[in-house]
Amino acid sequence: MADFRRESLHQAQVVTLTAFDQNDKLALEPMRQQTERLFEGGVRVFIPCAGSSEFHAMDNEEIVASIEMTRQVVGDAAHIICPVGLQLKSAIDLGQRALTAGADGVLVMPLGHPYQSDSGARDYYTTLLDELACPSIIYKKTAIPSNNLLLELASHPHLVGIKYSLTDISGYQNVIAADEGRLDWFCGLAERYAPFYALAGAPGYTSGAGNICPRVTVAMHAALARSDWEEALRLQQIIMPIETYRARADNSYNISFLKHAIKSLGFDFGPPRPPYRQLTKEEMLEIDEMIAPIVAAEEELAATVAS
């Protein structure tokens, strides 16, 4: 877009949760209220319907409706990035409709296809970038796309960033140095790794925990941006119980934790869709107890701002 600035994404980018009603239909009203809450908490980059918000269990109609609602809430005061992926034609269709509905750009989700190669990935990404012709971020979570392919694609006029989601700081340092500033390389591993990636050059990170404590994560990013490592790590420790729990059993609690935890804020987003993990009653009680001090820290920050 003509007025798009890469620097506007140098923030805590919150992947906003998706709500379903008792009939498993998209429930926009609680999502609207939550989006208003996040905006009031300082969030200025929204990524509805991405990985932590059940992208792979949603259809294009639901994603477009979520983008449209988000734009209605935030107006022109925030950026909205729409996830696209899976089949190429479907990804192009979703991206085009999302841009019409108010998205500023797209996040190309990790390739889920078997038998991957850099040459095939190159064709997929180049076609998407050409067809959508909008600010785009590629999500790197596995070996494909390789760092070499990403560096090759960095010259494409519509590619603005990479969501780098590997626990490989050395590889990240090498690729960001080789890129020489053509792209922004964001930490895709949320608050657990954000301080270390920030030290290595990441200008921002994606967050699911921000759904529960937006002010805490926005403040953590602000501390990282001004190189106040002590304060950033203090705030990180408030959020870490969320990230530690979500990482259990090969990250299979990622969505189910957040969808239950948000009930502590008075929102019912329903259970996650299959095949995502359903929680036991014991796990729900454990989460309720765990989340209480985090919500208290969020409320304390809100009161400080209000005063």
C-alpha cells in the first residue's frame, strides 16, 4: 500500500484469538470486544486468524469476516496482517478478499505440503507475491524455505519481512547480516525468545500471550526497543508461565491454553476446533490459578496509565 511503512510493524504483533459459538459458528461479537480491549491496551499490529487463532481449522469466509471486523474496530490507527496459505489458488483468493476487507498485507503461513523443496517453494512464494502485490511477510518455521531462498526473495518489491520461528540464534544472526537491511526479520517465537532475538536484531515479535496481557507485552517490547534489558526481562517473567504452559507436549497446548485463559477476562471464545487439544477439568483449574497474577499485573499497568 502507498502509505505502508515497514517501521509500523516494529512492535509486539498480536495474533488475536478466534471465537466460536455453541454451534461452532464464528462469533464476531466477543472478538470485537477483545479487539477493542487490545487496542486500548496499546496493540497496533493485529494478525487475526493466524496459527494461534486456528488458521488451519478456518475457511476463507471466516477469515475475511474477522479481518473486516478488526478494521471496523481499529480504523486507520493500526495495521492488520492477514494469514494466507495452503492451496495456492485459495491463498491468492483469500489474500485478495482480505485486502479489500481492510488488511494492510499478508503473512504467508508455513508450507504444509509434503515433499517440499526450495525450488517449489520459490514458485509458490513468487506467485503469491506477484498476484497479491501487497506488503508480505513469509513465515519460516522449518528448513524450507531455506535462508538462502529467503535471501534470494528479499529483492522482491512486495516482500517486507520474515517471521523467523527457529530456535537458531546463530543462523538468524548470519542471515540477518547477509540480508543487509533489505527485510525485517521478526522473532516468531513470542516472548520466550524475543529478548534474545531483539539483541540479535529483531525489531519486533509475534505474540499470543498478548491476548491475555496486552499492556505487559507492549511494555516489554518498548523496553527491548530502548535496550532496557533489565526491565524487558522483568516483564518477560510475568508472561513466561503462559509460554511455558503453551509449549507443553510439543506445543499442543498453544491454542487451548489461550482459549480457556481468556475466560478469566470475561470472554467466552468457545473450545478450539478439532484436531486441537481439548483441556481436562484439572488443566482448566491449573490455568485459572496460573493466570490470576498475570491478569493482576495487567490491571496494575492499566491503572498506572489511567492515573
